[in-house]
Amino acid sequence: MSHFDRDNQANRDNPADRDDPAWQTAWSWVLREHERPLDAGEQSELIQWLKADPAHYRDYEEASRIWLLSGLVPPDGESSDDSGK
């Protein structure tokens, strides 16, 4: 596996490690939204950012999907079928 392939694999494994500034901003918005509700100013800022470039919206949607899916994956050492046995 080349260095490039390892870097790309790492970026897929940990979304926060991507070098793309738009992706980093999208990921930051998703994290902020899940920490607490956005106030009106923040919502306006997010909407403006999303409208500024179609890539922003795509990155935001991808980050949101990753966030959602990560909640469906049990932490290491646990299984979703853990019934206390």
C-alpha cells in the first residue's frame, strides 16, 4: 500500500482528519449542531455557507450521514446484541 493510499484510508477512517477546508468546515458545523441547538445567527451563517458553493452542501450532507451512521455502530468491545450475558 502506498503512502497516498494509507493517507486516503486514514481520511476515510476518521472524517475529522481530512485536509479539505470545506470538509473541515462542514464537519465542524455538524459537530456544533449536535453539541447544542444553533441560535438564529448561527443558522443564518450555516445557510449562507451552504449556499456559497455546491461542494459545501455535498460535504455537509456527507458529514451529517457519517455522524448519523457513527451513532449506529457500537463502541469497540460492545455489540448491538449485548443482552448482558
